[in-house]
Amino acid sequence: MSELTQTLPSPAHPASDLSARRKQLFRLLGSVVAVAAIGYGSYWYLVSSHHVSTDNAYVAAEIAQLTPEVAGTVSQVKVIDTQAVKRGDVLVVLNDSDARLALAQAEAELSRAQRRVKGYLASDEGLAAQAQARAAEQTRSAAQLVSAKSELERARLDFDRRQALAKNGSVSGEELSNAHNALAVASAGYTAAEAAARQSEANYRAAIGSLKANQALTENSEPDSNPEVALARAKRDQARLDLARTVLRAPIDGVVAKRQVQLGQRVQAGSSLLSLVPLHTVHVDANFKEVQLREVRIGQPVELKADLYGSKVLYHGKVAGLSGGSGAAFATIPAQNATGNWIKVVQRLPVRIALDPAELQAHPLQVGLSMTATIDTAAQ
């Protein structure tokens, strides 16, 4: 019996096998976790730590507004919403009747100013001749005054001599009376000559003043460069410009949006008629959290995906700039963080991302579409 017992194999130990298997599984699990941790750590260190991403990003564009520079009544509207236009295309036409009349009036005023200035130039010659005649008249009056003065002195001397001779009876009373009359006539002639000389001088000064006044209107200028003509020409050019402004053209290439103008509408200068969206030059405004911007720099590459196309279309861009403030700072009603019940909220800062024009042409985007942006911050 004992021999039989000794020859039988020893019974198995199931508890010890299970423990060994469990340790083996734990070691395998630990190895998998370690490999995963190393892989994740390596991926984070080599890739994820150098990328920041956000899905709070939207397509934007520098939208152009079409506004009239002159008031008028709309006579034609040549576009509709969603229509693509090129720069220079006619979009809206205003009634130009008033502008054409204003231009005709300005052109007539310019012609009249040119004729008036030519008259000034012609008057210069006449006034100069008149001034010369007044100068000659003044010279003649001066000579007549000298002659009258000589006659007066001679008559006075003659009267004085006869008056002295009349005392001893050498000269008759009639001769003395004639000498006295001659003195009176010479005195009156001298007074008249003085008045004539003063009048001649006044006439000469008046002629010189008229000449200078007329010359001041044409001094240092030709008919085309005269201030009156220049003013009339500027008004003509303004009227011509106002006429040209009755035709409103597209300032940029783009797509018509928010058309508010209607046929027959009376519009004022500066009122918005429609918008033009340049879809070929759109960009992306990505709103990153402030904690993500530590390593973000202008010029870093960006990969973007549009919800419109999904992950099958990948856009490439660059960081073009960072906003000067967060969205809360530029809100209509800014947050009052100085209040006692303040709660800190992580802010977001808009980052402008420029897109590749070739990729935009291949896969167009519209303003407002959602995007996902990932910035590679490794490129410093």
C-alpha cells in the first residue's frame, strides 16, 4: 500500500498556478500601461506640447460697403444678392438729370469767368493809357499854374508901380484903374490855375488807383491761371465728379450680400446700399484661450479644417496677428470686474489666421463658417 502510494504522481496545486498566472497578467498589464504612458508622453512632448487647437474659429472677411457719395433717386439696380461681381462693374445707377444741369451751369460760369478775366487784361491797357493822359494833363496844369503865377506877379508889380506914380499925378486915374483890373484878372486866373492843377492831380491819382485795382485782378496770372477762372474750373470739375458719382461701381471683387437698395428709392450720401464680400481673400478669426497663447507668435503655421468639408479638406495658413484685446474688453457692455461678486473666467483672444489663396480657390469658404484651427508653436 505504501509502495503504491509512493508510485502515484503528486496532486496538482491549482492555487499556485492561478497566482502565477495573475502575476503574469499584471506584469503584462503594467508593461502595456508603461508603453502607453511612454508613447503618450513622447507624443505629448514631441507633438502635442507644440500645438494649440480650438474649434472656436470662424471665417471672416474685410467686407466692403457700397455707399453713394451724392444724393439721388435710384434709376437702375443691376445686381442681386449672391451675385459675383468684378471690380469696376456697375452695380447701381442714380438719376443724373440734376447733375447734368449743374455741370452745364458750371461750364457756363467757367466760360464767363474766362471772358471776364480777358476783359480785365484788356482794361489794363485802357487804364494805363488813361493814366498817361492824366499825367500829361497834370503837367499841363502845372505849367499853366506857373504861367498864371507869373502873370499875377507882373500885374501886381505893374499896379504897385502905377499906384506910386499916381500920388504925384504922373499916372492918370484911368490907367491906375486899368492896372487894378488887370491885377484882379491875374489873381483870378492864378486861383483858377491852382484849382485846375489840384483837379489834374486828383484825376491822375484816380486813374492810377483804377489801374492798380484792375492790375490786382490779373497780377502774376494768365487767363487760365487767374483765381476767378481757377475757382470756376474747380466748380466745373466738382460738378463733373458729381455726375460721375451717379454711377456706383464695385470697389472690389466679391459677392453681393445684404442688398437693401430698391428701384426708385431716394438715397442720401453715405447710406449703405449693399455689401461686397471678397471670398478670395477671407481669413479666419480663431478665439484661443489666454492660457494657450503663451507660445503663439506671428508667422507660425496653422492647419485648419472646415465643418463644411470635414476632415477630408485641410487648409494651411499662418498666424497674421493677435487682437489688441479680448472679446469681453470690446463688448458693448464690458464686464465690471471691480464688483464684489467677481468670478474669474478664462478669456479668449481673437487670433487672425491668413489662408492660402490657392486652397481657397479650390475649396471656397463663406463668411461665418465654423473652423477648427491648430497652431504649430514649435516654429518660433
